[in-house]
Amino acid sequence: MYRRLIQFEFKNFIRNPQFGTNLGMKILMFFGMAYFSFAYLALPFLLYFFATEKLHVDPVLIFCKYFIYYWAIDLLVRYFMQQMPTQNIKPFLTLGISKKKLVNYTMVKVLVNFFNWGNLLFLLPFAGLLIFDGEFSVIHVLMFTIGILAVFYFNNFLNILLNGKNAVVITVFGIMAIFGALEYYKVIQLSHYSQKIFYSFYQYFGVFLIPVILAILAAYVAYQEIYRNFYLDKGLELKVTEGKTENIVFLNRYGVMGTFINNDIRLLKRSKAAKSALTMSFFFLFYGLLTYSKGYDNSFMGVFMGIFVTGGFMLMFGQRVPSWDSSYFPLMMTQNVPYKEYLKGKWSLIIIGISVSIILASAYLLISWEFYLTVLAAGLYNLGVNSYITLLAGAFNKKPIDLNSKSKSFGGGNNFNMKIMLLLLPQMILPMGVFAIMKHFFGIYPAVGSLAILGIIGFSLRDKIFDVIVKVYKNQKYSTLDAFKKV
């Protein structure tokens, strides 16, 4: 039966109307997995030789000291990126297949997920290096490896139980971020307790069984949770809530465009998928904290960071236009919708998101004045150039969005398109190139000013640019309608 289920999923993949796009995304995912696999394989060697030859300390102690933070990051990444195991089971619920077999099948899919076995690419070489060293007990190394792997599987099943509980995950991550900041300023050394807890897997017999037991208990609870909600009319149904009319009155003065902005604000308040995009865009603000590890050196990579810091909402929301409206897009196209006003409404919301991010990013003044200038310049480039390019990229994104889906809005998404990839050049490469050239010949301030000037020029030409964008959207209109209808 399990072999037949795999065959069904394979046939669903090759017979899908979006087969070409899906295949391209699978290829892209393969290269992504290959990259991270290589990173996982390289990290144990870097950690081992850095700890033994540079720091002259026990590499296991170094690993355990900061593992608590990696645990939190792993949980956060899983929550937003790992698909729920119930995404492709609806068609089987009406067939003569026992519910127990379907639940078992979904649990097996979870166990073989890359988020789980990918960690073995780090743990196994690390364990091999420790054993080869000769100073570490083989039995203790095996206990430590099993215990740490069990922690990852505990995260895996905890992620299933936390599905849809954004507040809990954000709270955990927020607490860990606060502890990280306190550790940086040497107020509270959470890494000290992390070292004691996880090193005990290696140091004491039997302690490694604690995370193993916790993982088994979490797996049992997750299994029961899936089994209990494994009905079309229960766990997988759409939530029905009382409808409320909301309207931001002052937007009405902007006519049709104001109506579209009002609709998008309602979307962000009500839709789980849109809320997830909004949450993810907030986390983009912390991207610049990577500079804490090595300081800011006026590198053009600061522009790259600045684009992400100020453009989180633009990237999460803008390039998924008109997919946000995919559920009623065919109906909307029968209403003689003024395309320019429709797109201006989306663009205005993107501009608001970028502007708010620029203001919040002023906290980077605590890092460096010049770094904040770079972030500000990247923000202005986002306002005057990238906002249009991102909106233009949306014309080629024909992957519909299920606004009411209980699954992660990013887990099943599939936005690969060669035209979208080409549009990354003026989005990322152009500002970095301009900044690098100007900085090399004239210094940091002219480099920052050049990006600001490009943004101001683009902003002043918005009407002419919108004429081009509207033309592209109209050319893609019927292929977009066809894609949305095939779901």
C-alpha cells in the first residue's frame, strides 16, 4: 500500500499542469540541498580543528556551549519552512484506505525529511573525528550523537504540535534573542547552562536517553493529534468565523486605489498565509545583526543586508501579486477592474512596508553610523527601484495561494520562474555593483548617495514605470487566469 501511495504522488507530480515549474523548483531545491549538505559535511571539520588547534579546548564542549541557540533556530526554521505531513492526503480520505495506514504514511514522510537526516551529515563526521582522535570514548561519543539526534527529532514532532501557533513560536524565538543579546553583553551566560546540559549526554551514562524518551513521547502525541483530526469535516476543514465589515475611512479619498488598499489590509489581518508573510517580513529586520559577529567594514555586502533589512515585506508580499487574489481573480477580471489602480494599491502597501522598515532599522545606529547609512541607501533603492521590479516579478508568478490553508504558507509554495530569476540582477547585483564601484573610487558617502539618487529618480518616474508594468500584467492576464483555474 505504501508503494502505491508513493506511485500516486509521483503521478500527481508528472501530470500536474504546472509540471515544468514544479520540475524547475525541484531542481533548484536539489541544488539547495546539495549546498547545505556540503555545509553540513564541512562544519564538523571546521569545528573540530578550530577547537583543537586554535582554541586548544574540547570540541564537544564548544558544540554544547552554543547548541541551545542552534536548537531555537532549528525550531524556527522548521516552523516556517517544513511542510506539514497532511498537505497531500485529502484525495485519499474518500478512498478505501484505512486511516491508520494513511497516518503511518504521513509520519514516515516526516521522519525522512531533509531537516532530520541532514543533521546526520554533521553528526556522523563529527563523531568519526572524535573517535579517530583517540582521546574520546567510543561509547560516550555514540551516546552523545544519539542524544543530539534525538533533540532534532523532538524538534520535528514539536513542530507538528505547534502548527498554527505563531504566538508561541515567536515568543520562544523572542526570548532566545533576548538571551542572545544578554550573552553578547555578558549579563547572563545562557551558553554556560547549555554546555552543562548537552555535555551531560557525553559525560554521564543514561542521560542521552532523556531526549530519546522525549522524542518518542512527542512522536506519540503528534501521531495521536494527526489521527484525531484526520477527517475532511474536522482537522482539514476551513475554519468558519463570523464575518465582520472593516473599513479604513480615510483611504476612501483615494478612490478605487484606496478600496484595493483596504482589501489588502483586511487580507493581512485575516488570512493565515498573509499573516505568516507579515511575520516573516518582520524577522528580515534582524538580518543585519550578522554584522555583530565580525563588525562592519564598509563592505558592499552591507547593501545586500540593507536590501533584505528594509525589503522584507516587499519580498514576502510584492512578488506574490496577484497570487494573493488567486481564489477570486477570475471573478475580479470580469468586473472591469482598472489594472493601474489595482497595482498602485499593491505598490502603495509595499512602499508603506519599506518605509516602516527604514524607520525601525534606525536601531542599527547602535552598530555603526556608516552601516545605517548603507541600510538607508538600500531602503531608498528599494523604494524607487526594487518596489517596481518586485511588482513586475509578480506578473510571472502564477502559483495560487490558499489563504485559508492550515499548512505553512511557504512550505508548499513554488515560485520558480526563469524570468523572476533574471529580475534578481537589477534587484541585487546592480545596487551592489554601483555601491562597490563608487566606494572604491570616491568613498563610502558618494557610494551611499549614488543609491539614494537611483531611488529618487525611480520614484519620480513612477507613472511611466507603471505604464510598462501594467502592460506586462495585461500580457500575462490570460495565462494567469488559466493557471489559477487549474487548481
